[in-house]
Amino acid sequence: MAAPLRIMPLGDSITGGPGCWRALLWDRLQRNGFTNIDFVGTLPGGGCSVAHDGDNEGHGGFLATGIANQNQLPGWLSATQPDIVLMHLGTNDVWNNVPAATIIAAFTRLVDQMRASNASMKILVAQIIPMAPSGCTWCPPGVTALNNAIPGWAAGMSTAQSPITVVDQFTGFDTVADTNGDGVHPDDSGFQKISDRWYPALTPLLGGQPTQPPGTPGTPVASGVTASSVALTWTASSGTVTAYQIERCQGSACTNFVQIGTSATATFLNNSGLTASTTYRYRVRASNSAGASPYSGIVNVTTTSSTGCVPTNLTVTGSGPSSITLSWSPPPASCNTAGYDVFRAAGASGGSFALVGQPVNPPFTDTGLASASTFRYQVRARDTQNNVGPFTPVLAATTTSGGGSGGCSATLTLQTGWGNGYVMQPNTVTNTGTSAITGWTVTFALPAGHTITGSWNATVTISGQTVTARGISGQNASLGAGASTTWGFQATRPNGNTAVPSGATCTSP
């Protein structure tokens, strides 16, 4: 048998710590006959429920620019000799407000180093998943700028001998539903989505062709239905899938299906060609080079009214140094409203809206805000079937100025742990005073034998077993009254040791 293809997962804590998309990807490859492979890296894996080859190069807290500038990659390449690299990098660069052009320049240097190690290196580069950590107003536009720059850069760098494939990990990833609550690090659904995007891009590089068409996909399930969009998901087909074809027809008993799109994963958003208050039927099938699967079952979906199910009279009913209270009038009773989604964007203009609350009824109080700051809100209704209606018009609101003394508190949170390591995040720092603070310092003790291997969203120094984390100037050092920010770190510990740090203290100027 030929030597196994060596595949290096390269990235930060989204790839490591524990990066369970690697386990899901390994398992799917094995089940579909791609067994002559070897995941490689200088770091061990662990902490995932699916058995897998855990070797990886996922360094928590590392920046692409730092890896490039410190020439760290050549040593990892020399030790592992990969044939293929799966690279999801740039999240920590964006978090640290590094410009997209600087990150792209680092990508160029990393690719040059890969090709110096192996002139025929196959490189898969991710357009990174979205991120919306607390207090990082520049993160969403920073991710967009980086992802927009990647395809053109990859086209210019790709060669026949060493092709670069761009993998869209951004589209369809939800920073609320697909992260562990910090808006950055994936939860189980997020890991599944990341694995699903890598798989169809990776398998053509592994050699061999499928001899059987895929199995029948599951009947689509509709969610997030509005007057003009329908989100579909279905159980993935067995076997190798190159793409899914999505078909639609109009009418509750129609049979004249036409293809409206394709998807590399078992998800599809139909947001064109729809009319309000209209019934459509959907079905899907999968294909690969050996042929197409049978069609899935059919799902009937009726779009909502275009205007009838929107809340009205969105108003500000109260504000303080760190909070804003909103109220609104519900839609008509015929809309069967079960709750509401409240979205917020920072500033009087620009920025991205993010979900900040899901009250059952008005009013809603948004807390943890910076004092004397402007925010924009919009609200939509959800019915008993979890269909969502149109948004209200945008409403701007401003917190009041704070006054009084400052102070801060700190908590440490275990995200995940495994035999010889763990990730602590989101660790939260809160301004407990009634006036803004211009800096914060968190201190705590590491248990004996523990070592921090990476950190993010804070400047971390270590003296003996005492850890000191400070806010980053221009990023999260300054906090308005009542406002909070988060940071994190990854650490190693003696195998079998289950201790984690606790008892952090916080001081502010």
C-alpha cells in the first residue's frame, strides 16, 4: 500500500482546544473509505467524543501574523512533513485589530514556507467563521474584510503543482447558535458545520473515485420562514457527496420541480424567487461522479405575510449608564407570536446587528452597555412554529453618562478539558463601578505543573505560578460602567490532573 497522505490541520483554538471538527472530519473520511490518511501535527488531540487521529497544529491564541513573523511554521512542517494543509487562521488577528492586508501578507509567507517544505503541497484556506465577541465592534467588519480578500489572493498564489482551494466556512455559520456563548468558539453544531465544509473540498485531493452514487438524503426540514426566505436542512446522504441539488415548485400539490441551487452541505437558504403567503414544495438529491441519489421526501412550506406580523411602535422606555429598556406593540393575534428576537448594533451607523435577547413579551432590558454610547436596535417576532417575521424599523438609543467610583470583578470559566490540557474561556471582566475605567488587571494562580500555551484578548504575563492578564489598549482595556469583556487562554497540565485555576481578582486604575 502507498504511504498515507499526511494532512495537517493548521490554526488557532478553533482548530485545537479541542477542535472537534477534526474528529468529525476524520470519522466521516474513514466511514467513506478514505482510510489511507494520517492527520499530522506537533500537538496531540483529545476531548472529543468521536475517536480520531488527533494530531494537529491548532495553537490557541496564536495569530497568523505571529506565526509568520516568528518563523514558527517551518519547524512544525519539518517535524510532520504534510502533503495537505487545512488552514483556518486569522481569527485572533482580527480580534487584535490587525488589518486584512497585513494578515494576507502573513498568509503569503506561510504558503511560501509550505512550498519550501513540499513543492507539491496542496493547501486548503478557509474564509474564517464569523465572530462577535463582547466588546469587539471591529470584529464582524474585520472578518468580512479578510474573507473578501482571500479569494483574489488565493487565485494569484495558486499553481498547478501546489493548488490553493478556498473553503467558505463563513456562510451559514451563526455566532449565536453555533458557538459556546462567546460568539467565537464553536459548539457541537458549529464543529459539524466546519467539518461539513472541509469534506467536499478535501476529498478530491485524496485520490480514488466513488464507485456508488450517494444514498438518499433525508426529507428537508424548513426553519426561519419569512415572506421572502426559507432555510432548509436535511440528513446528509451516506457515501461520498460532491453536491446536493435543491429543487422547488409552487403550489401545495405541484409536481413541476425545477432546480434552484446546489449546496456542498446538507443546508440551503432559498432567499430569491419567493412570494409572500405562498406555498412551495422542496426536495433534494445528492450526486457524485458515479451518479445521483434518489430524491428525498418532499416538504411543503408556506411563506409568511409580507407586512402583517411585524411588531410596531418600538420605543425606548428607560436608559441608564449601562442599560437600555425597549418596548413595542405585538403583531396581530393571527400571527401566533411566541416570542421576539432583539438585535443590536453599536454606534449611530455602521457595524453589524447581533442577537442580544429573545424575550417572550415586551419590555426588554439590554444590560452591560458602555455609558454615554449610542446603539441601534431592531426587533422581529417568532411564531409557534419558530418562523420569523420582518424586522421593525431601526431605533437608535443612548445610554446615560456614568458617575461615581470605579472597580472591577473577574471570573474564570472552563470551556473544555481533556487528559493533559484545557481551555478557559470566556473569562469575564466586569466594571462594577458607576464610572468608566481605563484599564483592568486580573491575577490568579496556576495549579502546580500547569503551563499556559496561548492566550487571546488580553496581554498575559507569568511569574512562577502567578498569572497576570491585562486589557489591551484600544481594544478592551476601557470599560464603561457596568460593561463587560471576555478573554481566554489554553494550558497544559499533568496527564490525569483535573484541576483548573480559580479565585481570580481584578483591579482597575
